Amino acid sequence: MTKQTIQRYVWMIALVIGCCLVTGLSYETAYTIIFTPDGLDLFNAKKVQLNNNTAGYTVATINYKESVNPLITDLLFSFDSDFPYLVKDDSGHYAIRYAQYKYSQDGIEGEGYAQFFHRDHRVEIQTAKNNWLTNCDDFGSFTIETTIKINKYSPNAIILSRIGYSAGKQGFEMLCVNNKLAVRFYKMFYKKDNTPVDVFLHRSPSLPLNAWQHVSISFDRISGKLETWINGDVVETVYCTESGEPFVDVLVPKFNCHDLPIATVGKNFYGCVDKVRISQRYIENLQKETAIAMSHYKPVNYNNRDTINREGIITSPVYQFPDFGTMVLLFNWQEQLLPSTHVWMEFRISDEMFKSDDMLPQWYRINNNQKNIYLKKVGDSYCRGKYYQWRAHLISSPDGTDAPTIYAIGLQYALDKAPQPPVMVAVDSVTDRMVTLKWKKNVEYDISGYKIYYGVKSGKYDGVITTIGNKRITNELSDNNGYISVTLTNEIVEENRSNDAKGFLQYPVLKNNVIYYFAVTAYDSYKPGTLFNHESKPSKEVSARPDPGSDIQ
């Protein structure tokens, strides 16, 4: 026999064995589910429409409005709506006196941004007492930041200003002077003798046209360090101290208490503004508590030595299959991964109903195109059930530049069908308070046993026989011809009545001359003795009347 012939026979044998296994399974059809957006819980994630009109999901862009911290955020403009709807800033601290700009979408982050290009374009903010813009006490560390795109250079373009004149020019202005960032503090820093001083920062590099730039000014009350930042880099530093040295005689930042001037955004500015935020933190401390809009997505950060990877999370509702013990054959999704982005998934399933936020059942991490989840052993059973849930984790690149997209999330499942009803059920014999039944054994691979239902009315059964001598009725009782024969006695009736913990049935004793009706079911090996077990429909009903027979032999 040649090597090729041997290989051919091996493959034929394997094919036959495979076919036998397939035909022995109690399921025949694999069903496919593609999940819709209905009921999905999105955390730091958002729905997107893909080119093929398919719904996908990606990491949400940085949105200050959704994560306002009232303890540190004094003023916030997301510009995610048109100017007629701008009544207050997003923090709710300031009323808007006047607003006009062109609302546009698809900014650097969030849903929209403001375009300023007309002489009437600007936002005027009504200052109010007890807020940062009117604080005449030491207001400590702070950061003023925004994201801008310059379309045309101007000699005096106001990004944000708050200037009062009751005691001479006092306050601050963040400007674009031609192609440079300039920040001017007029009589806003005070010496120990309460003498105010001016502090100017104007040595920034050139700002390019038609490119988004994150610009900020930040003050550290501890060291006195005042810095301008562009796109995450420090471009100028001065120390607001009486000696010019850090930590010694730090100047006190505060406003004049005698006026409440209007604050202004975008006056004489030709370009776009996506976010404006004033926070009561130095920028390095601020980044530990919230995101900075220097990129589209939240970058990797640290909490002491613990890395913080701010991922987008999509959590499904708790779905349910048609029946208990359902088997998940395949779980997969489509993804678009940009450099350094990642997607991973969790899945859980149970026959017991659970809520979306319950701790149990346990979550299991799965891969894309994960096969045969149902073969995962969980204690004494397998990872199968009726109720299930999935959770997707979308991780952006470490620098916050790119994010993955996931879509077409779906699975394939198979129902663990109940066995077929036993066939060829018949009364084999009747004797004194005894009935012997017989039937053809079932051929499904996972048959665990049989139940005999009986009663004194057709179709209404008042007892169920599951054991004979405290042993299950199984295929092991079959003879060489594949028939199972069981003799029912009152001892067996009493045994099953005693073992029935529910106690709902009567378990009538077998009496001579009374007709009894019988039906047989088969059940599989999935969690026998529980509500989750799969039991066949009843067999064809048969009847028998116990009879002691003649006294004369």
C-alpha cells in the first residue's frame, strides 16, 4: 500500500467519524445575529456612520462639556451649538451678553466650533461676582486654554480678554498679534505691599495659517511660574516673584474689586475657535484630572505609577436566546485599526437572568473570530445559557491622535434542541399492581435519561417516575435490540414521591382494575434536574389496567 493510499484512507476515516459526530449532535442549524445600535451604552465612545451606510463605533473625541468639573472649571465654551442658543457658558457660571459667529462642525474635537470673520463677530460674557473672572482675592493657580485656527493675520486679534478701567487698565488679554501669541496681564499680579505689576509674554514662535493650534497660559501659585504653551510644548516662561526667582515672594494673582468688566472672545479675530476653558489648576496638575484638547482623543496618562488608558467602552444590553443552554459557536466583528490603536472584547452568558450592571456572571475576554465559546468549562458545566452580554473596549493611540473603529458586531449560535420523543412506547405486561412498559431507546449523543409520566386521566399526569432503585432510567437499561423495559410498582412510586422535593404531584398508587395512562419523555445531559434541562415532548400515550389474573392456574 502506497503512502498516498494510506493518507487517502486516513482522510476517509476522519470524514466518516466527523459525519457521525455531526449527526449525533442535538442541534442542526447555526443562526447568525448582527447587533443593532439599540440599547447600547456608550462610555467615552460614539456612533459613526461609515461609507457603506453601516453604523460603527469609535472613541469619543475630547468633550469638555460632558466632563465639567465644577470644582476646577470656571468658564467653558464648547461651541457645540449655534450662537442664538448660546445663553450661558457650558459651566453655567456666566451669562452671555452678546454672541455672533458662524457655527461649523467637525472641529478638532467635540461637535462643532465657532468661525469669526466679520467685524460684528464676537462673544461677550457678562461677568458676575464670586467667579474667577471677578475674584479680588488670591485665586491661586490657573490655566487659560483654547484651540484656534488662524485664517488671516491681524495686528490685534482677541482670543480672550477681560479688561477693566475703573483704576487704570487692569485684567488680561490673550491675543494673536499678527502671527504671534501674546498674553498680557495688566496690574493683575500683586507684591507683598499690594503694589500691582504688569506681566507680558510675547515670545512665541510663529503660528501657521489654517492649522489647528492648542494655546494656553498657565500659572503655578507655588513656584510663581507663568508659562505659555503651544501644542503641549512650553514656549515661554517667566517667574512672577519679586526677585524673579522661583518659590520666593510669589506675586499674588487677583482682580481689582471695583468693576465687573465684560469678557470677550473672538473680537477682531479672523479664524476658528473650538474650545475656551479657564481652570483653577496649573496645567501639569490639570492634565492629571481631565483631558487637554491638544489631540482628538484622551492620551495615556499616569496616576502615580499607574497608567491611565482612557478607552471607549461599548456595553450591550442583556440579550436573550430562544432557549436555555444555547451554544455560541462564533463571535466576531469588523474593525479599522490605525497605528497603535487596539480593540478587545468581553463576553458573558448564563441561564440565570441578570442585569446589565450585575457583577455576575463572570466576564471572559475573547478574541475576534472567537470560536466555540460554549466549550469553556465553568465549574461543573460549560459556558452556555439563555441570557448574554458583550462589552467592547476601544483604545486610542498613546498620543491621542488616532482611534480604532468597530462595526458589524455579531455572533453565530446553535440551540441545544430537546431530544425527540421516545418512540414505540407500549405496555409489555400487566400483573398484580404492576405495569411493565417498553420503548425504543433514543439515539441522540447527549441523552441523559427518561421520565415516565402517569395518571388516571388521559393527558393529565399526577406522578412522574425518574428513578428505579434510586438510579436514573438510562440507555444502559436497553437490551440487544435497543429496547428499554421498566416495571412500575408501588415501591417505585413511593421512591419517586419521596424524592420529589416540590411535592406538587399526587403520585397515585397502582391499584388493580384501575386504568392508568402513561407517556415517556427523554432529557439531555445539560444541567439535569434543573429548569434549564432540555426535555422532549411526551411520547404517544399508552394505557394499562393492573390485573392480578386468575386465581385458578
